[in-house]
Amino acid sequence: MRISVIGAGYVGLVTGACLAELGHTVLCTDNDATKIGILECGKLPIFEPGLESIVAKNRKNGHLSFSAELAKAVAGGDVIFICVGTPPLPNGDADLSSIDRVAQMIAAESESDKLVVEKSTVPAQTGQQLKRVLEIYGRGKTIRFRVASNPEFLREGTAVGDFLHPDRIVVGVDDETAEKQLRKIYRPVLEQGFDCPVHNGSCPRGNPPAWLVTTINSAELIKHASNSFLAIKISYANMVSDLAEKLGANVEEVMHGVGLDPRIGAHFFKPGLGFGGFCLPKDLQAFVRLAERHGVDFSMLREAERINHHRVEGFVEKLRHSLWVLKGKKIGVLGLAFKANTDDIRFAPSIELIKQLQHEGVDVIAYDPQAMEKIHVRLPELNCALNAYEAAQGADALLIVTEWPEFQRLDWKRVHQGMARPLVLDGRNLLSAEEMSALGFEYESIGRPRAGQAIPTALA
Ligand code: UDX
């Protein structure tokens, strides 16, 4: 099928490339001509494992092309996937202005029937508004606009595998034709009749995904409800880790034990510096605002947000407890991306952490395997290291902020030799307390006892 994808960001680019990989003819567009220019030069404006190869392959075989002209993309597609950003407004509502602008352009430029698919994460009832805009701005045309919601469940770092081997495909439609078109688009994924081109272990071949057809409102709500529940799990683990620390328990063993109950599940119970990224934080806010606008009490999610908000502050207090005085200290930060295997720093805990440390007069030097370009744009004054060893050189403390596997493989003896004080605070429980202690480090982590730590006596 002829498909157009509007928005060439983390979601749009993966969606366009993977739909081309499924055999469709895809034209991907973005209003940022620089981004399109980078793509037309065979490069990617983002880091996403496996994406570069399937973009190159499908550009070469003609299944995938790029354009900065939205009109051309609209004219060229029978099905149009809207993958534009919906960032949070100051009050937490989702900013839907890009959706509105694109919908008006689609209505104005369309000369034939279109299926317009909401891939961007939007509050429930956005699809209804989208239909109204298409009808109003397409008034007088003898064409028909169908609208569907098809939320993405892509995780950055495994997005290609998540697209081609999803555990579920959710479609929200209000007519059968739209459902048939979407089923045709996703048929290869439903049949799982292809080898995943990404070999990073995130492509469990063979299990056909669940195909869930529902209304547009319900599909939109599934997305917000899913991400918000993931956020609750993370905040729950972080809350329990704070108590585990006081009691000398090990939060990883505790949450492993909890997760053994199949009704609960083990995933998303890793304590640390909290959830960041361009999805969980904003989706949680938008979901709460949607509920509050409709007079429904979502204070449970407000609490999950509050717990998350204080993770960085708690980590700085942990550092202060070890260093006593922060002002004038030199501190290395390992990891800037909001999670490993991405270069995305949006809503990353590292940003808030660096701001708090610099506010206290700390000399921060930071390193990340992939996010250095993006952090330089966001924090141009930040002192950046070329590698982890340089970030640790002469440091009074070293903070692990993103769980990059590269940091596990460091020569920690060499790190120890370079540091002014061998103090490591591991914000992602990436390393072993016993191993770090045996290497002579003062090592602190999240919700786990220090190596050899005496079990605190019960409070009197
Ligand atoms: C998330 C959802 O997982 C995905 O389904 C949705 O489509 C988009 O949003 P993503 O934001 O890419 O994906 O990353 P995810 O792996 O969910 O991690 C989000 C944040 O939570 C990261 O900052 C990560 O460090 C943190 N996290 C995750 C934890 O702190 N603990 C965990 O156990 C898991």
C-alpha cells in the first residue's frame, strides 16, 4: 500500500522504515528540513539500534523515501500515519497543535479518500477532534476521510524489534473499511512470516501479536493507561527501595520476589533515578490532566509522579552524605541519555541532576556513549569528557546515571587509580557492591546494602 508518515522522529522514522520493511511503499516527511536532509544523505538524526540498516536497505529498494514537502506526502499516500510530537504544555496537557496543523494540511491537500492514522500518543477523544478538523477543512471535497487510532508501544533502544515483533497491535476504528486497511498493512507482522532484520535479541520471532480492535477513544486510552501503569510500577519499586535502604534489605531481591507472582510480573521494578524519556513523564501528566478535566480523581498517578520527581534530589542527598561538602568538588557523571541504547536526553534524570549539582557549586564533567551531541545542544556549558576514564580523572566522586553496558566493562582498577577519592554512587544498580568494595571503592547504590554493611538494628 502507499503509505505516508508525517513526522520523522523516534516514532515516525521507526514506523516508516518498518512499514517499508513489511513491503509497503512509504514516503516519510518532516517539517524540519535539516532532518530530511540528514536522512537523504543516508544518515540518521537519531541513534536507534538496527534502524540505520533498514532505512538504507529500503531507501535502496525504493520502498522508503523522504521529503520535506508535506503536500507531496499527503498526495502520495492512501494511508497517512501521524507521528508528530505531542509534548507537555506548562500545565501538563498534551500540546496537540502539531496534530491540528497537520490535520488541516491533510484536509487541504487531499484529492482522494484517505485513512488518517493517529500513531502519536494523544489523550482520548483526540480522534474525534481530528475527524472534525478533516471534515471542516475538507469541506466541499467529494472525498472521504477515515480516522483510526493505532498507538505505538515502541521502547527506545528496541523500537525496531518492538514494531516488527509486538506483543499487541491495537487499532481504534469506527468503520470496517479502516480495520481492513490496517489489517492489510500489518498482515506480515500478524503472520510473523519474516526474519527480523535486527539481531540484538529483542526480536522473539514467531509469537503472533494480539490484534485488538476497539473504538478510537478506547485505543487512545489504552496507550495512556499502559504507560501510566508502567510509571506506577517504577515509582512503587523506588518507594520500596527507600525503605529497603533503611532496613538493610536488598530491594532487588525484594522486587524479584514480588515479581514472581505472575499477576504482578517482574518487569519495570528496577529502582534508580526514576523514569525519564519523551513518553512516560509526559503521558502520565497528560493522563492526569485528562482525568482532572473530567472530574475524575487520579491522585494515585500524582503520587507516582511525585515519587519520581524526588529521585534525583534523593540521589544528591546520598552524595552529600558521603562527600559532606559538595561545593568545589569535581564530580564525574557517567550517562546522560534517559536510558541505555539511545541518544535521547529528553526528560532525562541526568539533566536535573547536573543542574542541581552545578547549583551547589560542583564542577561537573560528563560522558555518554551516544548522547554527547544532543547534550551539547541542551547544556552547551557542560564540561564533557571524551570517555569514562576522563570523566573519572581527578574526580571526588563518580555517578552512574545511565545503565550503559559499556560502564560495566570499564577497567575499574584504572578508574580507581585516576580518581581523587574512589567514591562511586551507582544510580542504576549497574555494578556489584561486593566487586566494587573488593576493588577498594566506597560504593553506594539504590536500595541495596553496602558490601559487608551491618544490618541496622530494629528501631527502638
Ligand atoms: C516507554 C514504554 O515502555 C513504551 O511501551 C512506550 O511506547 C513508550 O514509553 P521508553 O520511554 O522508550 O518506552 O523507555 P522505557 O524502557 O519504558 O523506560 C522509561 C524510563 O523508565 C527510563 O528512564 C528508564 O530508565 C526507566 N525505568 C524503566 C526504570 O527506572 N525502571 C525500570 O524498571 C524500567
